[in-house]
Amino acid sequence: MVDFWIILTGALVAGSCGFIGCFLILRRVAMLGDAISHAILPGIVIAFLISGDRGTLPMLIGAIVFGLICTVLIQSLRQTGVQVDAAISVTFTTLFAIGIILVTLFTRQVDLDLDCVLFGEIAYVPWDTITLFGTDLGPKAVWGIGAAFLFCLIMVTLFYKQLKITSFDPAMAAAIGIPVAAIHYLLMGMISVTTVASFESVGAILVVAMLIVPGATAYLLTDRLSVMLGLATLVGVVSSILGYYLAVLLDANIAGCMTIIAGLLFVMAFLFSPKHGILTRKWIQRRVKASLQS
Amino acid sequence: MKNSESPVSIRNLSVAYHRKPVLREIDYDAPEGELIGIIGPNGAGKSTLIKAVLGLLPRASGDVYIYGKSYREQRHLVGYVPQRESVDWDFPTHALDVVLMGRYGKLGWFKRPGAKDREFAMSCLQKVGMEAFAMRQISQLSGGQQQRVFLARALAQDAHIYFMDEPFVGVDAATEKAIIQVLTELKDKGKTVLVVHHDLQTVQEYFDSVLLLNMRLIASGSTKEAFTTENLQKTYGGRLTILPDSQELLLTR
Amino acid sequence: MDLLQTMNQFLDNPNAFWVLAGTTILGLCSGVLGSFAFLRKRGLMGDVLAHAALPGICLAFLLTGSKNPILFLIGATITGLVASLCIQWITKYSRIKEDTALSIVLSVFFGAGIVLLTFIQHSENGNQSGLDKFLFGQSAAMVRDDLLVMGIVATALIVVCTILFKELKLLCFDIAYGKSIGFPMGKIDFMFMFLLVVAVVIGLQAAGVVLMAALLITPAAAARYWTERLDRMVIISAVLGALSGGLGTFISAIGYRLSTGPLIVLSATTFFLISMLFAPKRGLLARWIRRMRTRRQVVEDQWFENIFTLSERTGCNQWTDKELYAQYPALSKQRKLLSRLVKQGYIIMELQANGEYQISLTQTGWNKAYETILYKRMLEVWMMHENEIDGVVQQYANGMNREIPKEVVPQLQSLLKKHNRMPTLPRLGEEVL
């Protein structure tokens, strides 16, 4: 049962990250995932200080607020003419630094383990359970991430059309009256939600990995957006299952192992993807050459 | 002040980027049912003009009316073909899907494109001679084919006024002919088409009227009247040389 | 005098002094390298390389079993280089774009690092390397030896950058041109990556991952506001980096038990914000003032132009405001302009019995209108005959520089006459119109 809960948590994180990550990749703002996952730290600490406990809702609100602040700051820096890489770096390092200072300043009030925030401890997930009317409903983290997954799924289903056209051709989207900025912030909001729902169990770094790596793998395997979304989820789930068993085998950090598997799957796609793999392309070239010579 | 007969009337439109004004005090009424060329040198603000009309760029001053009403109210009457380079052609989607995006404006917020929309999109692809490529991944299309897909998407918008940004850049001769043919058909149906264009050789052949632009409106009117050597010289300044004893125009630099 | 006292206390503490020296020279060095990274649009590389160093450090420890900082340095440098090569391969051989490649490499390398780290922690008890120290740095715990290594390496990096300044400049500015004149740009790029990796690695211990990402980009981004020249930008960036390092360490040392890393980041951000707002020319404030001035200028020019053409056409030089607005509806929005022009003595406004204003130009006002229209028309013919006239018309065309050089004026005036564009009404001398 313990195995099951851990794998389920990892799979839910990978699932929800996987398909919203696809849009980050297609919009060429992949590094925003990294930026947001760092920038929500002050939001979490402030929510902590105000509410006084580790309640999920205040932390969620704090994270969304700071995720959006981060996006807005990056956007406004870019509008004043700062180049994009600088805008991202300056913003998230600053917000993260503020977060750390808050943690050290209020270290007595804040029972927040920084190591845990950044790397998570998915191994503890099964022990922190919810009980309602005396029945054990399963780990808290599973419910949290499950809710985030459902939320993202509903949002993407509802706004699929808008997300797609604003990713492909924002100018045309704006011309036909789609609120491009609002859709952008919706996406960033979803990323903040997923990040905060996952970081406690899997940590900020796995969130970044799961946002981008499965999506990039899927991007190499298909030419359809809808298929890409499904494949990204699948790759994420597979990485979390295999990653868990690798971690058991090595007696090492579970989230890290899931990342490694995701990375390996990416390398496989990079080399052997039927259409875009470099080895596949070489092989096809060689065969064409051979058939020309004969 | 505003001319409710004209499909597009622009009043005192100025656009400024960070440092300097790019367009100054443009006043223009587009004649209905014509193919209109927007002509001017690089950096004259041709694309800027279109984008400002469509509300994609903030205007420093001025107003734009589509059939006498604001652009927001009349959005459904307008089709837009951006420059081909403005999008990522590696996007995981096929040609028909791109054309279907033309229907999104009509569909509203939550409705999905249905079988009818697909049929309509397919017929648009047919018009530009691309029906065989409907399921082709868009990165595997040539530049000319990509431009045709964009044109088909604009047709799918089923608009009354079309704005096209440099549709002839980097396309083969066959595509250029096909595009012009489609545009002429649109015109024959009474639609108004504004095209950003920079090849002076073909202006007289393609367009009914022109709008000569260099930061400000230099001249506008029917091609015969406005597309004169003198106006061109005003528009292009020293960058235009006119060979003596011939009507041929040459662009230097 | 409290501050002085704390300063003295601070300087009396030899260790604190060494730490201050260390962070300052680190800031200096990353400021220098950061300006090249910034111009090469590689601002996020610092972040990626810092994360990619973790598996290198762990591997070095696993393979040798020692905690020698130089071994860590070598290990981290190797994985950093591998990471940068991976990014190049991914973007070159697949359709994946650079930002995605950066994210992939960052997270996968870091994930691998965490796995190695937990592996070490579980297999050898008590010998923890301390992950949080790696992430946030622990400058206070640095000993003289660490600082010595850091100082020497940082100085070496700065020296290399100075020697290769020309090549690095080419790298940031125009790789294709560099290749065409025979520089091995691929090798130079690789070497630059190497320098960057080393800078990140020596900074990690003192400052941590996030801080290194900030130190490599923020001072450079701030310096960009102050100058248009690369050599000055590098110097300013180095100074800002050093100041951020020093200031952060100082604040951290005088109290509150705040860690140094985040404070250095915030100092750097403060310098960045100050530069962004107040730098002359490129700063937001300066730009805003300039924009306001341009807008005012454009409106004023327009007014004088309209008035002059109206006079030319009608021969009249007095109008009521109603007549003017009927001719030029756009002017009706510019009421402020009129009162300003009255104040400056360009026009006279008199209230008539019927409630309308009578507007007429004064002599200076008339001459101003004449100058404006002449300037505008001269520019027009200049643009038409750009090739026949020496000088660059573009720098006058945007209205920033209003002095047309004397030597081309006669030429332009004869052209104006040829095109019938000379103002038909004269300038005013002493006599009244």
C-alpha cells in the first residue's frame, strides 16, 4: 500500500505537470516553470505566518498570488526593454531571496523545512493521512495533488481552443478578440497551483522536471497537440513508476530518481523518435543513399 | 467625422514606440470592394499601421472605424493574415487544424469546432489548392504552402475586410499567382482587402487603389492617380531612382 | 555613531573581514563574466550551471572520498561543461528550443545530483555534505583556505577576460563576422562557457545556487542602463557586483542572523532597480521625460505648421478658435498648448463679445511658425533627394536633432524653390504685419 500511495502521488504530479508543461514549451517560456517554482516561496511563508499552521488553502492562495506577481514582474520588466533571460533571473532570484530571508527572520514561527520545500520527501507521503468520520481516506498529499490535477484538467479542457491559438499565433488570437494576457495568466495560475500542491511531497525541482521533460519528450514523438498532451502525461506517469523502483533499488531520493527516468526517456526519444530522432534520421538517410546507389 | 460607408476609416492615427513616433496623423478612408496596396519603404510603418488598426498595438492618438463602428464591435467582420515568420511553424499541428483556427472567432468561448466547421475549413483549403495537404504537419510545408494555409485560415474567418501583412514574401511564383487569384475572387464578392506590399513592379497589375506610406500618409487613391512617379519619390526619397526615358522603377538600397 | 561602532567591530573580526573580501571579489568576477553572458543572451546559463554542479561535486566525493575543495571544483566544472554541451546538442539536433533545453538540463542534472547525494548520505553515515549549504551557500563558514582558492581563481578569471577582451567582444556582438576574419569562434564560445562554469563553481560554496544565478546577471543588467560601450559596461558591472557582495555581507554580519546569500541578491536587485529608474538616457525616468518632451514638441510643431499653411492659403492671420477647430478638429484637444503659447509670447488670445477667442500670432510667434515649416519642408526635400546631398538625413528625421547643418541649407533651399515648396509668406523683420 505504501508503494501504491507514493507511486500515485508521483503519477498525479507528473500527470498534471506534464500537460500544462506542454504549453510552456510551445510558448517558449519553459524557464518560467523554474522561476515560478522558486518565486512562490515568499507566498508560502507569508501564508504560513498569517494563518499560523500548514493549512493547504492559505498556502495555495499565497502561492498563486506570488506566482502571478512573478509573472507580472517579468512581463513588466520585459515591457520596459529588459531582455527576457535577465527579466526572469532578476525576478525569481529576488523573490526567492525574500522568501529565504522571511524564513530565517521568523524561523521560530515557521516550521518549514527548506530542504523539504525544495526536494520534498515523497517517502513520507503515505503517513500523513486524512481521516474523516473515523475512516482513513488516504494520504493528504494525494488528495491535494488530485484536486490540482482535476482543476488543471478542467481548465485545459474548457480553454483548450484559447490556449492553443494563443500559443500558436498570439497576434491573430488578439485580433479575433481572445484575451491573450488573461489566458497567459490562467496558465501561470495553473502552474502555481500545481507547484504548491506538489512541492511538499516531491519538491520544487521535481516539479520543474515534470513540467518540462515529459512535454519535451512528447514534442519529439508527435505532431498533434492533443496527442502531445496525452503522451506527456503518459511519459510522466511511467517515469514516476520506474523512478520509484529505481529509488528502492538504489536506496536514494525518490523524486530525484523519477527525474532521472524522465531524463532517460527524453534521451531515448531524442535518439530514436520515429520522425525526429537523430539516429532514426541518420538511419533513414543511409537507407535512402543505399537505395539510390543500387 | 466618421464615414459610415467606408469599410475602414482611420482618423488622425498616430503610433509611437518608446523613442519616436512611427506613424503620424494618418487619415484614410478605404474604398469598399477593392484590392488596396499599402506601399512604402522598410520602416515606413506599414505593418504597424495594420496592427494599430487591429488594436494589437496601442495608439498614441486617433480612432479607427470599421463600417462606422469601433473595431471591438465589428471584430467579426475582419480577417487578418500576419507575417508568416511571426509564428512557430514547429507547432505540433496540421494544416487543416490551422485553418480551423479561423473559425474560433465565430465559435465564441466554449464551443468546439464541429463537422460543419471542418467542412468549411476544407473548402477554404480547396480554394487555395491545398486540400491534398490538409493532414500534413505544418513544418513540412514549403514557405509558399504555409502562406496558402494562412490565406485559407483568413478565408475561414469569413470576413468582410481582410488585412494581409506581406503575403508575397518568400513565396514561389505559383503561390503568388494563386494568392492573387483568391484575392480577386474576394474582391468580386464585394470584400475589401488591404495588403502590405513592397514589390513596386507588380503594384499596377495587382491593386485597384494604393496607400503610400512613409511615417505619414504620402498619398492615397486609385492606383492610376496616386501611384505616380512624384508620389513615389516623396515616399521613397533618395532610395528610389527613376531611369530616364522609361517608366521602370528601381529601388536602390 | 552606532554605525561606526558596528563597523569597527566588524573590521576587528578577522574572519568577517576575510568573508567580506571573498564575497567582494566574487561579485567583481561574476560581474565581469556576467556582462558577457548577458550580452550573449545567456543570462539563465548561470542558473543552469549552478544546478548542474551538484552531481559533479557528489561524483568527485564518491570517486575520491575526500572533501578537498579543489576536487569538488574539478568535478563540478566537468558536469557543468557536459551540461552546456547537452544544451547545445539538444537545440542543434532537434526541434526543441533553447529555453526548453535549459530547463531539461537544469532539472535532470539536479535530480541526478540529489540522487547521488542521498546515495552518499545513506551509504556513509555522518559524512553529510549538507545540501542546504550547497543551495544557499554558507559564506560565514568559509575558512581562509577556501577564500584563498576562491580569490586566486577569481583573479585568474578576470585576467583571462582582460586578455581575451577583444575575442569575447566579437563573441557577444557578431559571431559570423568573427568566423569570417578567422577567429575560431566555436572554441572561443566553449572557452567562455568554461570560464562561466568555473565562476559559478567557485561561487557556489560562498553563495549558493540561487545567488550565483543572480550575481551573474543582475549587475550586468543594471550596468547596461548606464552605458552603451562594452568596456565601460564590464567595469560598471564589476563594480556593482563587488558592491552587492560587500554590502550583502556587511548587512548580514551586523545582525539579525540573516544569511549572506539572499542579502547579496537583494543588494544586487536594489542596484538594478536604481539603475533602471534613474540611469541617465536609458533609465525609465529619463525615457519618460524624453517621451513627454517629444510629444509636446510634436504637438507644438503641428500647431505651427497648421497655422502657417492656413495663412498661406487664406492670406489671413487672425482667427477665432472656432474657425481654427473647424479647419483642424484635432487641435481642439490641445487647449493646454494654447495657454502655454500665450505664456511664451507666441500668440495673443483675446476674448470677443460673442464668447469666442480671437487668436493672432505675435512677431516671434510668426517667425517660429516660419522656422518650423521651413525645417519640415527642408527635411522633406532632403529625404526626396537623399542621395544627392551629403549627410545622414535620418538623424534629423525623428525630430531629435533640429539643427540642419549649414552647408546643406542653400542646396535644400534651391530644391525647395524647384519644387515650389518655399514658404510663400516671408519672415518678419522689425516692421509689423
